[in-house]
Amino acid sequence: MPNLIIVIVLLIHWANSRFDHQVSVELEKLFAPQPAAWVESSAAVVLPAPVQRWLDRSGATDQPGYRKVKLVQEFQLRLKPEQKTWYRGEATQYFNTVRPGFIWTLSLDILPLVKIRGRDLLLDGKGEMLIKLWSLFALVSEKNNPKIDEGTLQRFLGEMVWFPWMATSPYIEWEAGTDETAKAILSYKGHAVSGTFEFDKEGKFRKFRTDRYLGGNEHAKRHPWVITAEKHGVHQNIEIPTHCKASWILDDGHWNWAIISVSSARYDH
């Protein structure tokens, strides 16, 4: 029995190392040197009034357009609409804001000694989702799927509230809405996704909403997917939402599936 325990521990350690190596390789791809043809964001873009207020308030207009973003997050998740208890975990997320993409890794404790690791990826317009038990057994593995591609781009669009200067990217167009809303359209690598941002009268981000596929199978349908900001904080002189809820609005009600707290945000060139 002790030998079996040792084998299991070594196997899990090997699986974690392999998982980490895969993420390291993908990070190198995410931040690979840019060809000269890539265009940086333009500060001359004319934006809808609420978006401009947001950029002014956040401090993004006074900062350089950083290419690299690293967030450390504390997560609470409910994996099913009927789930009552919250699973707790930690996540690290890297964004490339010049060539839209991200890598998000999650470590989640389901039960004592039962750990799930996840990795979501957006690279060159393609999305992937990977969830493994003990980094060993794949519970979810989605890639080469147009629905996942679309949903991952929508997520990137909504999460640019953590790097507001992305609003002036050449990949994003804006359509004016009300005095407190504006619609953003992200076009990249042959895909186009959109969502509506809502701000208060002072320019503080409140909400993002888009219609997103729930899952990637043939029966998956679009449902409203909403990010709501509850608290804000300042990192490197940039105001961002630091406590958010992510929800699906389903036919039979709301599914508040994630609570995200940003414990640190780092921006770099």
C-alpha cells in the first residue's frame, strides 16, 4: 500500500509538471515577437462619450499601451446551475493586447485531495478549453470548434476592462448607444464578435453583456452572458474592476457561475 501511494504521488507530480510545461510553451507562442505588419493601437480613435469617460477615469489615456498583462485571481465557481456550494481556486491569466490572445490557468479544489486544473487559451483567433483531474485525466478538451472560438473571443472582449487602452485597438470598432452604454465589435482572424459595455455617469465600468454559446456541442445555444463589476481598485495607476460576477441568463433563470477577485495586476511592454 505505501508503494502504491508513492506511485500515485509521483504520477500526479509528473502530470503537473507536464501541464506546466505545456502552458510555458503556449506562453512563448502568445508573446512571440510581432511581425512588422502588426499595427499598434491608435490614440486618435473617436470614441462614444461613455467609453471616453471610462478611459479618462481609468487613467488609461495617461498610460502607454502595454502589450503584456498578468492577472492573479481568486475564484469561486459553481459548475452547474443547480449547484449550491462554491468551489474555490486560484487562477493566473496572461493577455497579449496587441495581438488579441490570452492564457488562463486555474487550480480548483473540488474535495479534499481532489484537485482540478484548467487552461483556457485564445491564440491566433482560435479558442481552446482544457480541464483535467489531477492534471492527468481530461474532463473537458475543446478545440478546433467555431463555437469555442467565438466564445473565447467574446470573453477577451469583455475582459478588456482589465486593460482599458484596448478600447482604441484597430481590431475594435464602437457603436454609440445611450449616454451610459456602447457596443464594441472585435474583428480578428476572420471572426467578428460584439458586446455591450455599460458605465456609470462618472465613467466607471459597470457591466458587459453578450450572447454567447453555452458549451461547444451541436446542441449548444447562445444565451446572454454578463460580467458585472462590484468593486474597483487601482493597479499601476490604472483603475480596473477587482471584484466581478459572471452570470448566464438562462431560460429558467440566472446562473451566477463565477465570482472573480483580482489580487494583482501587472502591465509590461
